[in-house]
Amino acid sequence: MSTRRKITAATVLAPSLAIALALASTATAAAPTSQPRETFPYEFTVPCSPSGFAFDDLVQGAETRSVQTFTDAHGIPSRQVTHDAFQETDTNSATGKTLPFSGNLVETIDLTVGTRTVVGRAFLMTDPGRGIVIHDTGRAVFDAPFHVVFEAGPKDVLHGDLDQLTCQALAEP
């Protein structure tokens, strides 16, 4: 599974973790623990044939991530904050057309109430001369997998298919 697909999958799976850990106490918080910032280069191919196109999306990029875990006075995790960013280049295998794709978001899982909040520029692809072709920014709050309780801003990926949107953007002249 690609890194970009893992980000999308995490959007679906993280609330289950939050609900499972929702018994965390709300006592006075201790200092957060931090995982070191890590960068993960990636490269993969997305077939565009399922979307009706006769080319592949050749993806090359890197994701940077850091995680902080906040605990209560008893050391029980109460909140997890992830800073996640990616920069990649997507290339049409038939024409050589390339498009920059990036994201930069903060995901907060509140383990005491079982919510997950994503804020920032989750996905942004711009086609020079055409403008923004994929736009998923703003804020989204989830209380269960696939259950959005609040959203603000354009949400192309949240309400669409990432691979189809990317292939469509690479197909345009």
C-alpha cells in the first residue's frame, strides 16, 4: 500500500483506535512524549486503467511525520497529535506530463472522547495554466470511521477517489 493510500486509510482506521482507548482518564496532563521527525521517501505506480485511461501514474516523493502523545497524570494516553507532510511528483507514463502534489496537515486524536480532527492542506495538486485540480483543505472532525461530524473547506479526496482524481488531472492536456 502506498504512503499516500496509507494516509487515506488512516483517515478511516484511526477513529477505531481512538474509541478503543476512550477510557483514558482526564486527570492533569503530563508532558507529552515525542517521536523524532522522520522522512520516508517513496516511489510507486498507480494504474489509471480502472479510471478509463491508458497510462499509469508514476509517483515519486517523500513524507515527513512526527508524533506527540499526551498523557494524563497516570501516564494514560489522552491525545495524540501527528504532523504529516508530503511532497511528490506524479507523472503520466504515456505523455510524460508531471504535476506537483503535496500536503501538510495536523491530525489530533482525542482518546478521551473518541474523535479525530484533521486540519490543514491534506491534498493539493496544481496544474500550471489550469490551476488547482485536487483540493482537500480545511478541517474535518470524525467520530467513527467514515462518519464526518464537521467539515469546513473543499474536500475533493474525502468525497472522491484519490487515484481517479489524480489520473484525471494527468490526462488533461
